Amino acid sequence: MYRKVFQIMVVASCMSVAHAQNPIIRNQFTADPTARIFNGRIYLFPSHDIISPVEPEKRWFSMPDYHMFSSTDLVEWTDHGVILSQEQVPWGNPKAYSMWAPDCVEHSGKYYFFFPDTPKSDTGQKRGFGIGVAIADGLFHPQFVPQEKPIAGVSGIDPCVMKATDGKHYLFWGGGGLNVAPLKDNLLELDGKPQRINGLPEGFKEGPFAFERDGKYYLTYPWVRNNGGTECLAYAMADTPMGPYTYKGIIMKESATGCWTNHHSILNFKGQWYLFYHHNDYSPSFDKNRSTCIDSLFFRPDGTIVEVVPTKRGVGISDARKPIQPDRYSDIGNGAIIEYNDTTDYFKGWKTVFAKQGAWVRYNRVDPKSSCAENVCLRVRTTGKTRFILRLGSYETVLGVDDTRGEWQETDIRVSPMPEGINDLTLILKSNGPAEVDWISLTENPREKYFMKPAAGNTTPDKDGFIRRWMLLEPIDKPNRSNTVFTDSYLKEHLGRTYYDGQNNTFPEDGQKVIAGEQQLTWHAVESNRFNVKLFRFATGLEKREYGVLFHAATIIDCEHDIADIHLSAGSNSASMWWLNGKEVLLLSGDRRMVKDDVVSPRLKLKKGRNILRGAIINGPGMSDFCVRFIDTGGQPVTGYKVTLE
């Protein structure tokens, strides 16, 4: 049986996901975001919230490692994978899950990553946190090497390093209040006695972020200003990095939904200032799992900061060719409401519910990037024929949607050419409600579908012998900095490893969940619309990590009789390994490109009855996919068998 939930996955897996809205990272929790600009590119260094795997911390903050993300436009974010984990810190407790808010700065051609951690019990520091430094030579494939010891004389959390106009670097941190000290030129030692920052209003403070603007120094920080309350973001100003600092006001009020923490950074990018902060959008019932958001920030003529009101829309110009989620609206009204798509998996995001005729939602700053966009694609759910009005600037058209019988469907609608340039998009329900919309895109032609729902029963390979029906497992995190590590020995170790129960002795069912390390992953039954199975599109459609991951694939081959003297022939983007009936038959090693018949196995035999073909495909920084078929000794495709997932 193929579950109805697959329909949701199929249409989603056709997407290339745009991250122009809040939260900006949609496949993992990212808190305490520090944003920096290096070589014209924005780099984001957040902490990484998880549910702690150890007692008694399961209902508390738990962070095992750090990812690095980057962007050129604040819209599309690349995950560069794990740059430092708790097991790599020589002086840190490898099971403390206490790698809290970090920072990173460039100095003399190297990159210095500052992070807090709980020391091992044998370091002499029995309590609290130390602040360490890891150094990398570059950020293309960063290898941050942690120092053997934390910074001497510093005990606390949430480091921030600011370079002042005097050329010196200053370290700010929290812990028993806010503190500051100058650093030596090596950025590894203090160059003076730490100083407590006094004169600020009473109340718990942490997470300092300092920056300079127009000759003034700004100290910004989360602050619990009310007894029993939650954190707002506040700031003070000074004429020198060491102060004294004078309190000036609030940057962002306390969370409307009660998220206890906020933590932030402030950045000027191409003349506009931005506030990076976090909220528990993907974890509404547990505020220790947070997600990064961005909103624009403005200054008054006297240098004080205009209070930032958090938005769902976020920042940046959305590429209308990619799915735009109107639930991340700029404005909404007349009976339109926002709900989660799936309250058992909040990472599936939200939907806009148009409860009645006239309900509307507006999403600003979209760009079709084309002079001949004539196709509107809606992911929609209705219980009757429905009509919407689409407005794009002064352009207006009616979108007719057939009854989807209460199921999510992707609907393409031809319209007159839409205007070029950046406009606001408004969607209004013209017919009676209710109707639900997940996303909308504006393209020249109907969107290509990479996968569809498999029919019940069995199928055959295509005319060229390629197998298109597979069970695919959501990607297993497998951080790797480069495909150059994909040697035969590395691949045999990592591709042949057992990651979850039943991996090698049971065939998965559609929708079955497994636990691989700290991840809960789901199997999906898919029918590829191409001869090559687009794993990258599979991952992006599920809003899962695409890079530094391991994909597992499996299918069943039914034969009416033995088929002897044949070969398994495969191609994959990046490395892969293949097993037939539990025996390794093929290894594609090194940094590859997907090519038909790239590597061919020794002679094989498909036995009469049921045969199980499995594959493991590892992806570094590439657009992963694979193609598999059987060929005879003359190189011709073998097609005389059935393919099934049952």
C-alpha cells in the first residue's frame, strides 16, 4: 500500500526550495545566529539545537556542534555542514551538549571561530564555561582546528569579537553579567584585565553583540527586563569599545508566543542594516529548539535604533519561479489564517487557509525574472471547484482550480503574460471557501515533476533497462568537506556501515521511520520521471539537507526464471556502492559525475523469484543523482523482469 501522505511528498519533491522567508533555515534548528561578511559573502554561524540524547537535559538547551551557512543575497542559504563538534575540542566535555552561541572573525588571512563549551572535569575548571578558539585558513572547505586550551582568564558564554577603529580586537561575553576585554594580536589571549560592563538597567543579560557605526560603539544584548519574563533585545552606546555604555532602548520586544530566549547579531549588507535573531517557529511547544530569522533594521538621525517588529515575510526579493509561501505574508485579512501543515512534523511548514470568500493574503517583493511568465502553479487543497484572484502589481487574473477532493495537488494554470520586475503578489479567494494554499510559483512553462506516486503492483524497467521505481530514505547526515576523501577504503567503511535497525535484513515500507544516530528518517516510495533518480531534488523537496549526506535506495526485482550472465551497470554523481541480495557487487569511488554505464559489475545472476537491490550514494558539494540498469554481455539492456516495492 502506498500511503496518501506520499502525494504531499511527490509534489514537494519537484521543488527547488527558496528560503526568502522567516525562518531562513528550514531543515534543522539554528539558534544564536552570528552573521559576518567575508569577501562579499554573508556567513552565518549559529548554534545547533537538538533534543538532548542524555538525561537529565532532554528538556533543556542542548547543542552538539556548529554548522556554517552562507549566502550572497540573504535569500538562498548554503549549508556547508559541521565545522566543529563537541568531540573535537581537546579541553571540552565531549558529552556536555553545551556548544552555545559562537562568533567568527577574519584576521591576517585566517578565520578565528570563538565558541563556549563546558570543560572536562580534569582541566581544573570544575564549573561553568570556557571560551575556546578554532582557526581555519579559509572558508571554501573550512577545517577549523580548535586550540588545546580555552582563553585564559575568561569564564562565561556567548563570545563576540569586535575590531575597533584603533585596530584592536575586543572580546565581549556573558556570564554573571556582561564583560569586555581587549585581545592580543594573536586573538588567543587577553591583553588586559576583564571589565564588567556596569550602569545598565537591572535584569538578567547575556549574548552581547557589539559593533561600530559612525564613530559610536553599540553594545546589544538579550535582557530579561521583567521579573519572571522572557528576553527582549536591548542596546547601549559608548564612545570607546571599553565604555562606559549608556542604555538607549529596546531593539525587539519579548516574543509574542513566549519563547524565553532571543539572541542576535546586526549586520550592514550593501547599505542596509539587518537584525539576525531566533524564535521557536518550528518548535511551538518547546522553546529550547529555535530557528534563525532576519528583519531589516533602521537608525534614526541621532544614531538610536528604531524598534524592529518581527515579520514572517523576512527580507530579500523572492524568485517567483520557485515556490513562494504566502503563509510568510506581508499582510493578511478578511478570514485568511495561517496553520501548520503537520503538527507532528513542524518542519513541513505552514499553509494559508482561506476560510471564506474575499479572504486574502499579500506577499511583497517577488520577481518572475522573465518577460514571458504565463504559468501559475499552485499547491492547493479544495473540496469543490475554486477560483482565486491573483494580483501582481497592477496585473490581475482569475485562477480556476478543480476540486482536489480534499487532497493536496499541484495545479498548473495558463494565464496571460505577467509583468516583469519586482511587484507585490496578492491572492484572494473569489469563490466560497474554504480552500488551502501551500505555495505558488510563476513560470514560463509548467514545472517539471521529477517524481510521481508509484502505482500499486509491479512495473518493468524502461525501454533502455533503467530502474525507476525505488524506496528512498531521507538523507542521513554525513558531513564531508570534500569529495576528495571518497577513497575505496573510506567508502567501504562509511557506505557499508549499519546506520539503523533492519538496514540489511528487512525491506522497508512506504512511510516507515527509522532512527539513524540522532535523526528520525522516513522511507518514501517514488517513481522517477527520468532515467536518473534526482536525489538532490528529492532532498530539497522535503526541505532536507542536500550536501554532506548519505542516501539509501532499495527496490525489489521479481524474475519468472533465472537470468544469468548479466552485469549491474550504474552511474552516480559522487560515490556509491551497490548490493544484490546482500552481496556487494559494485563500487563507484572518487569524485564522479553521473554517466550512463559509468561502472559495470562482474557477471551476475538474477535468481528466479525475489531479488533485492540496494544502493548507498554519498553526496559532498554536488547535485546528486544515480542511474541503474542491468545489461547483458554485449552491453544491451536487460528488461525481462518486474520491479516492485511490495
